Amino acid sequence: MQTKFSVIVVSIAAVIAVVAGNATAARTTTVPCRFKLTSQVPPTDTSGVDFGFVTCGKPFGKGVQYDALKETLTSTTTASSRGSFTDYFDTGTIHGRFALAVKLTGPKTATYGGPLKITGGTGAFSKAHGSAIISCSTADEGTHTRCTGKLTLTSV
């Protein structure tokens, strides 16, 4: 009887361990997004804000983005752009930070790229966390910028 009881206890412990392991395992979701942003400050300013439209796959959908940034020139053809963002959707928001490398490719053109980190959200996305690599370009000194990226979310 002692042996049968030990086997049952060990079996129950194994089931609990598997269930607990599955409950804490993070599920990863990839969501493509496109951004169309307009700068709210003159192109010569090194800090400012952007406002524009964001279109993402499920669960987000269409919304608007607001970001605040600071650019630092590192050479005559490169800069860094760092800041924070909030994306507003019908059922909640996501927010976080970005750090983009800027390469001036012509007199009025530039490309931007780098990591974006999602640190939280509200509403339906209150548990949102994740990251992305964003690629952007502008043809008018940063007044209008288009970006694409795939958000990799560990929680939504």
C-alpha cells in the first residue's frame, strides 16, 4: 500500500508541475504594423513630437500614434533618435520606447531603423509587452515618415 500511495503522490506532483509550467510559459504573437507619421515641429528641431496613423494586424487593428523624440547628430550623415510612443486603438493602448539609428541618404531623405520596446498598455492590452525592429524612411526632411515593423509580443 505504501508503494501505491507513493506512485500516486509522485504522479500528482508531475501533473501539477506540467500544468504550472504551461501556465507560466509565455506565448509569443507576431503582429505586422505600418505607420504614417507627421512631425509636429520644423525639420531643423532636434526634439519634438510626431502624430499619425498606425495599421496593425490582430489584435490591434487601426489606430493613431503619438511619439516624443530627441535626435542627436553623430556625424554629418548619421544621427540617433530616441523617445517614447503610445499607440491608441479602439480597445486599448500600447506604449514603450524606441532607439533608432538615422542615416541621411540625400539632401532631404533619410532612413531610420532600430529597436522598439513595448513596456505596457491599457484596456484590452494592459498586459502588452514585447519588442520590434522598425524600419522607416522620409523624403521631406522628416516631416512625413513611413515605418514598418513586426511586433513580437510575449503578452497581449
